Amino acid sequence: MRFLTRITLLALLAAAVSSAALAEEVNPGLDRGPGLAERIAAGLEARRPEDFAFAEQVAALVTEGRLPVRVVDSAFLWAREHAEGYAFPHFRRVVTLQARRLGIRL
């Protein structure tokens, strides 16, 4: 009987952890300091008004749960590593391509 109780508790714990992870994926920690748009703009040194508008659009899609944050994070890191100089256009291109693959139009 103790064995079944332990298995039940472990199953409940696993369900709680996976549900918390899913919630984080859909709506990633919006209360962790600067918003996503500000982090994108600052981290990629946005310069033009179109860059800031694109960062806001991407952040809105993430907040709505339509664009996974992992897509934005991977594009952000890729642009910072591979761009020589101004990284934002590279970020825009990668996010646009990845979103298109997911059926999201930017």
C-alpha cells in the first residue's frame, strides 16, 4: 500500500512540474525585469524605429502564446554570435523565417 501511495505522489509531482514547464513555455516569466521587447532592442542594439516596432511585435506574439519564446531566444543568440556589427537585421530575418515555418506571418 505504501508503494502505491509513493507512486501516486510521484505522479502528481511530475504532473505539477510538467504543467508549470508548459505554462512557462507559453507565457514566459513576464515579470522578470525589462520586457522582452526592451531586452531584444538593447541586446541587439536596435537603432531604427522599424527595429523597435519589430521587437514590440515579436514580444506581443510571445505574450499571446502564438510565437514560442525558444524561437526568439535562439534567433537572438544566433544573431549576436554571427553578425559582424549591426545584429538586428540578422535577428529579424531569422525570426521571420522561423515564424513562417510555424505558420505565423510577421
